[in-house]
Amino acid sequence: MSEASAAAAGPALGLHALLDNPLFAGGIGLGALGAAAAFARKGVIRAADVARHRMLVNVEISKQDPAYPWILAWLSQPRPTPGFIASRITRIHNLSVATTTTSSGPFGSGGQSGAHFFLQPGYGRHIIKHGSAFIAVNREKHNTANMNTGEPHEIVQLTTLWAHRQVFEDVFREAHLLAAQANEGKTTIYSARGMDWMPLGDPKTKRPLGSVILDEGVKEDLWRDVKDFLSSQEWYVGRGIPYRRGYLLFGPPGSGKSSFIHALAGELDFNVAMINLSEMGMTDDKLAYLLTKLPKRSLLVLEDADAAFVNRRQRDADGYSGASVTYSGLLNALDGIAAGEERIAFLTTNHIDRLDPALIRPGRVDMMMRIGEATKHQAAQMWDRFYGDVDHDHSGRERFLARLDELGLFGVDKDGQPSNRHTSTAAIQGLFLFNKENMLGAIEMAEGLVPRKFEPSESVPEGAIKTPS
Ligand SMILES: Nc1ncnc2c1ncn2[C@@H]1O[C@H](COP(=O)(O)OP(=O)(O)O)[C@@H](O)[C@H]1O
Ligand SMILES: [Mg+2]
């Protein structure tokens, strides 16, 4: 200790003496250090606290995420008017419009189409207030693109204060609820876009199963089988069998195969994930990959399964060689790698003769059903659905059925000989739609149901005849 400090400590000589005592001085020194450290620690904690409270938290949602559309929908919700200042800064000035057109689509109920406009926050920054928390919203389109779909990457970023971070939980919960409400009673149809599943337009209103009219017992058999499968997961898992079931619906076009699957999905509260195997650019790899990331709770529908069995088509003039899913590619995709997960697959084809028996194996195709030309039973039921409320005594229906009989449309001629003539349920529906308010008109025009014989003339070039889907 220096002279100067000893002098400064002059008035407290006693203390000086004490401090000179090495034992005592050591004790004080340690104590002081401890106190200082404790104080410093507290300080650091407080500083961190303050900093943290001022810190911001971010959530980023990319367009690929299922929550993306929910969040956009939630953001465009009208919300209670905030105070004067808040209302100045929280107004969303930039809106963008998302338009989806709805057509009759696979449900084919009316053939009408409409547009649905949906205002959502545009690109750029916005501030909104939720409860007592302000949330900065930044919607950005990046200049990189999704390699699969070719669409630019897009994100929405929500930022709030750390102290308000629990508001995000609210936001996601509300957004999810909102989406669930909007989709209630609807079926979402996913289709493959590039390497991703994308919803095909807006969720569609469920088609009642009762509106699809199949021959006696067909619907019931399929329904029973699917229900049975859905209730026997334990049985499968317990036996180490992949929990999968496959159905093959075959028959002529316009018999209600696709309609049935969509209605069934609605009834089971499933979505539909649809791949057209004859589609341009569908390859084995793509198919296998898409099947590994099937959207949750959806029926997998592989339309035109025969495409995989047809040898590569002849190249078109422009070099396009058609779909290139192969037979083994389809089988591999159906067998899959991720065993144990629930999967219901529906395969459809208009050409059963082109399929290979190897397809019929548990897990690939467990049940085959022919959905055929319209039978008398179906024609009668369709009549009742359309004209039941005006045709009280069923006399119209009997005349209609007699007329179809007369035309030999149920496969039998007037003289009891096979007519080989049939009509489709789609054609009957078309006739009824044309004569919506006029059952007599439907009877008069029934002759239009007779299929026109198509005799390809020699001059039709190869490839000009397209198989209807
Ligand atoms: N059995 C049926 N019951 C009700 N509507 C049908 C039936 N068959 C066809 N349709 C109608 O005809 C159209 C085409 O049917 P779709 O299901 O696409 O036939 P497919 O898939 O067998 O070619 C749809 O608008 C559908 O509503
Ligand atoms: Mg179809």
C-alpha cells in the first residue's frame, strides 16, 4: 500500500490496522469480489432480459408449406378496428387478388363455371395488430424458382417482439381453424405438378355418394370393403402386412368410375390425390417419388392405368413420345418402400384387356370391379333422381325404360336377340340435363342415346383417333 492511500485512509486508522492484517484483508477482498460478481451477474441477466424483450422473433412460411394459404387467408380476415394510431400503421395497403375459377370438374354436376376472388396481402411489408401485439408481415417473391414446378419461391414472414412470441401460436391455431372451416364439407383434389402435389383449384363441394348410380350392389360392395379395411389397421400392423388396399375400377368411359371415387372420398372425409398415368411427362421416378409423399388422408387415384402397359407410343411429329410410366415402374410404385403406412389406391382403366395379371396381388389390387354400361336398374334410378318429384305415378319412368328397351339399349333387341347396343350413364345424364324441366322431352330424345357407329375410314391417319379418358 502506498503512502498516499495510507494518508487517505488516515481518519480510519483502526480500519487501516485491520486491513494490514493479512487474514482480515483477504476475507474482505473475497467478500467484495463475490458481491461484485453477484451484482455483475444480475446486471448481465437484466441486460439480456431487456435485450430479449426488445428482440424480434421471426417465423417464415414458404409457399410449399400447407400453412401458407391458411396464413394468407387469415391475414385477409377483417379484424376489429384498432385505435387511431394503430389503425394508421396497420392498414394493409397492398392487396393482391387470387382468382380461382371453378368448373364442374370431376364432379360434373352442372357444367357451369364461376370465379372466386380472394383478396390477400400483396407482396411487401404490412403491419397488423393482433390482440395487443403488432406483427410485421413481409410477403416476398424470390428470384429463385422451385426446380420442380418452375414457380418462383415465395415466403411470408411474420415478425413480432420476443415478449409477444406466443401470439404466433394463436395465429397458427386460428388460421388452421379458418382453413378447416372453409374446407368443411369439401374435398380437396391434389394433382401432381412437377414433383409436388398441388391442390387442383379450390376444394370442391362433396359429391353425395347417392348421386353416383352404379349397378345393384356394386357401390355397397366397394363401400363395405373400404370401411372394413379402414377399421382393421391393427390386424395389418400386427401381422406385419403393409396397411394398403388397392381397387381396380374398369369399364367404358362415362360409366361413373371417377365420379364414384370422388364421392367415396367425400363420404370418408378423405381428399383425392390424382395422377393420370397417360399424362405427359409422368415418369417412373416421378411416380415413385410422388407416392412417397402422398398428401395426408387421401385416396390415391391412378387414372388410365393401362397407359403403363402400352408400349411406348409412336413419337408424335414433334418428338413427344407420350407417357413413359412403365409396367415395372407402376408395380414398384405400388409396392413402395415406406411400408406400414395407410394407403388406399384406386386404379381406373377403360381397357382392362391391356393390364397384366401381375397387378392383381394383395396390396396392389385387392378388388376389381367392372363399372359398366347403363343397366335398366341404373336408368330407372337416374330417372327418379331427375324427375322423381314430377313423375309421381312413375308412368314417365316406365315409358322411358320401355323406349330404351325398344331401342335395344340394354343389350337385347326387341326380338330377344343380343343387340350389342348400350348407352352410358354419362349419356343418360346428358340427356336429362338437356331436358331439365321436361321429362317428356327426355323420352322423345331418347333415340340420341343410341351410340353412333364409328367406322374409321381408310383416310384417318394413324394416331388421329384419341382414346377418350
Ligand atoms: N353411374 C353414374 N352415376 C351418376 N353420374 C354418372 C355416372 N356415370 C357417369 N356419370 C356422369 O357422367 C360424367 C362422367 O363420369 P365419370 O365419372 O368421369 O366417368 P368415367 O370415369 O367412368 O369415365 C360425370 O359428369 C358424371 O356425373
Ligand atoms: Mg374417369
